[in-house]
Amino acid sequence: MRGAWLRQTALTNNISNADTPGYRPEEVDFESTLQSAMQAGTEPTEVEFAVHEVPGEAGPNGSAVSIDQESAKLAENGLDYQALTDVTATRNAIVRSAIGT
């Protein structure tokens, strides 16, 4: 959920800077980071997610941000975050049921 939250922040920054000349969009690839950490045996709570610039050519306004692409990514990330929230809520309900509360 931390990775999805950080991605949400990066995507909203991209959209808000869409008209800023020279601005490069940012991305958080938390899926790859988490997968690498799991393969290395790192605990998920210890994983550090990072924001990185996405290469791309500047458009007519001098920014490399595509509002359409960023909006689609934002919607997809929102759905991912909601799914993660639902899984967490379900897991918590199972634990509460198992301990009898």
C-alpha cells in the first residue's frame, strides 16, 4: 500500500506539472521493487520504494507529461490501491474472527 500511495503522489505531481516547461514525469515501480525484495528474502515492511524520472520527449508546451496517459495511470493506481485496501480489510476480519472478537 505504501508503494501505491507513493505512486499516487508521483502521478498527481505529474498532472499538476503538465504545463511546466522542462518537467519530466515521475514513476514508482513498486511491483518490481517488491518482487526483487521478496526474492532476496527482505521483509515487505523493510522495502524502500523510490520515485524515478520517466524518459520522454517534451511536447509543444515543453513538458514531457501526457495528461491522458497520467490520468489513465492514476485511475489504474486508484483501483490497485482499493484492491489492496480490500485485501487488508478481509485479512483483518479473518484474524479478528480467528481470535473470537
